Amino acid sequence: MADVKISQLPQASLPLTGAEVFPVVQNGVTVQAPIRSIGSTANIAALRAATPVSGIVTNVEGYYSTNDGGGGVFYGVSGVAPGTYVDNGGTIILPSNGDGSTAWLRAIDAIISARMFGAISDTNIDSTIFIQKALDVALSLKLSLLLDGKFKITASLILNRRVTTTSDIFVIFAEGTGNGLYVDTSITMFDSTLPFGGINPVSEFITFRGVHFQGIEANANTYVLNKKFLRMRFENCNFRGIKCLTSDTYVQTYYFDSCNIREWGNGIFFDSTGGAYDFSVSTCVVEAARGGFVRLTDVNNIRLISGVRFNDNLIEGIPNGSAIALGGTRGCTIIGNYFEYVGGANIPVINLDLNTIIHIGVLISGNFCQNPDTVDWWMIKWGRCQTAESSNNYCNARLHDNSTIYLASGSPTVSSIGDYSLLQFVASTYLWKIPRGNILCNTVAYPLQNITQAGGVFPIAAETYSIFKLTTSVAVGNSCSFPTGGVLGQRISIQFVNNTGVIINNWTFTGSWVVSWTALAIGKYRSIDFYYDGASWRALSITDVG
């Protein structure tokens, strides 16, 4: 007889006589078998030595020893055909040399636990076989699996949930600090034996809740999952010394909520180079590793990265990899994250320059970034973009690396609204810096112009450039020409750099400008954004930095 939940057993014949504790099912028929207890049994080995008889109940004190978590209530069944019952080591126990016509059945209802099947909470003892048995029974009964200890495994656990055949969620959970799965070799914790053609994932709808995944940082090829899975959720899980996944095919519907992720060593924690759909990381703490956190792209420039969210996370201490690296997104939000000491020279915190597919619908907003002010160490590297926005981000050093932005013909590109940083832009930019409340509509690219001179008139060529960096070595006699080639609605940004060693008290603006100048301190620079109303260039915002 197959395992079933107690709540799924058929009703007993009525009226009950009062002599039974619960009905016993034999061959699908409920009988009023009188129930009597034979007291307690020391362990499962002792239970196997006892003869099951219908109507007998016993309390097993532990799987191996008293109170080791593997005990429980068992009731005997007998008088059925040989082969009816098969020993699974946890919920169905046959007597020694039994033929399956009698068995001890565990009273279970809500969950299956690893200790029910003999798993031992000791990271030095291999519990792979026992956890696999528990996993198989939990799947067959559609019950959650409890990892009620710290269990070592030495081979992949097989987890088959065939795609499109089920819509319910299978839950693997743990309670208590550190309870979960531990490995000390380079293996993948979960695999599937379902037929796999190498492209489409085959196993789905699994949630891990409160599970601790522990590997050894030096083992670079230790992972939680392989590419055969989709529709996976991790809630309040801990990853330490282990990466989640690497895949050369697409991934779909992966959620990380309130997880602690650290010390995964070299390589990327979550790496998909075959496309991604519906991916979310929220309220996680990510830190202390030597490789990047998430990379989602398609190296063949075919699949998109659609519907991705990175919101309200802390990501720090990843000096040799990007926190987020994306190629060809459609609908992407990176909002409210705290980045500290992430990336390095030519390794941006957020890298959007992975392939030639144009990003559409990107919002990077309200993030904090604390990194050293090092040449070529940028918070955001923009790739091919249109309809993308950076807004209200704070970066103590370098914010936008726009050197590789590609502007699609006839389409807007990236707007920067309310951002703050020590150094906003790199040369050859297609990025507009505009004030809050305005919409970027211009499709013409205007790069940055650096002008360094000892005072005099600084020419402003608005038909060619949109960002001007004016550096002077004298404190008097500085002026800006009236911009040439301006068009109604155009915006420009001028940065005034004080390299004189004294205060610059005055700067002259020739022609029709609407701007007020105040003293610019030694070593400071001032950024002023202007808007052309058809007659005058009007200051919209003034920011002093340094």
C-alpha cells in the first residue's frame, strides 16, 4: 500500500465501539480493529525485531537512540498480500525478513523530516542516502521536507518536479540556526534525472525556506543547483562558501528574499549566459567574496533579460567582481541598494555593457555607493541603451561610465535625474544630465568637452557638446561665451573647476544668461545645469562638490 496522509484515510465504519484509538486500513478497507499499546520501543532496529499486528501501537523513542529526533508513533498492520508494503526506512518499516504482508506504519501528517529516515545531524557523517529517502517520500506525499539538523551530503540529491505537470509548490525548510546541508567537495547539491535536452529546464516549483547551504570557499565548483531547474524561490536562506548556479541556457523565475549570501570565493554566485526571465533579489545581505554576484546575459545575443529586479539589498566587499552585470534587459529596476567596496578598476559595480542587445526600460534609482575614487572604477557602466533612467543615486566617487553607450537611431538614451557624485561622467557621453521633472526627448548625442586655460573666454559650442568641464588656473578674467547652436528646450551642464589655489569670486557670462555666481572655494568644482528657452540660458540647478 502506498503512503498516504492520515487526513486522507477513509472514514471508519460507524458506530465506533470505544475500543479503538484510530481506524486501521487494510487493502483500502477501514476496519474497527481494537487498538492496544505495547508501550515504547527503543529504536527503529528494535521495531524491526517486533512483529506487526493490526491494532498494535507503539511509541519509538528514537531512530538510533532516545530523543534523537527520528522516533515517533507507529501502528502495526497485518494480514495483507505479500509485497503490499515496501520498507522505505522512515514511514514504512518491515519486520526483519518480512515479505511485505505486515509492516509498521509511522503516524504522519504535516511534514516529513530528515531524521525520520535516519539522517544524523553531524557535518562529519554522510547522510546523503537518508535525506534522499526522506525527499522521495515527501515528494510522493506532497508534504514539506524539514531539514531538522546540520546534514552532510556527498552526492547530488535528486529532485524531480516535471515542468507543466504540477502547479503546487514543494517546500524544503529548516528551523534553527545553521540547519541545512553541508558539503566539503565540489558537487552540486540538487540535480534532476528527468530527460533533459540541454536547453529547457525540466524541474520546477520548489521553495527553500530558512535553509543553510554550506560549502568550502576554495572549492570553486560547488553549487546548490544546476541548470535543469526553474521557478525556484529562496526565502531567509543562508549561502556560505557555495555558489547557487551556473547555466549556459535560460533561467526563469528565480527569487531571493531576505537571504544571507557570502564567501562564495572565485567565480560568479549566480551566472546565466543563456538569457533570463523574471529574476528578483530583494532585502538580501551579500558580502565577502572574490567573484561577481549576479550575471545575466546571452552570449549569443538571442535571448533577452526580461523582468529583473534588485531592490533594497546590501552588497559589499566584492573587490574583484560586479554586483550586477546585465546584457540586453527589458524592464529592469535596481532600486534602494547599498553598495560598498564592490568592483575595481574597469570592473563597475553595475555593468550594463555585456552584449550588443539594447537595454530598454531600465531604472537605477535611490542607490548608495561607497567606493575609492580610483581611475576607471565606476558605479555604472552603460552599454547600448534607450529609455533608461538613473535618478537620485549617491556615489562618493565616480558614477557614470558612459564611454560605451550606443545610441539607437531616432530613440532617446539615458537620463540622469537628481544624481550626485564626485565625478559624474566620462568622456564621449550620450547621457543627458537633466533636472527633476523633465523628460528626455532629444535623440542627438552630444559628448563632453574639456577646456583648460588661464582665464579668458571659454567657448560654449552647444551644437556639438552637452557637457562642458572648464578648468582655470587664474582667479580673475574668466568668462563663458554665449552658447552657439542652441535649440529650444536644449539642456547643457557646465562644470567649473577651481585650480587656482585661491577663491574665484566672479565668473562672467556673455550674452543672455540667467544665473547667479557665488564665490567658488579652493579645490572645489561647481556644476550648473542650464535650459535654453529660445532666448536665454537659464540655470536650473547649481551644485558645489569637493
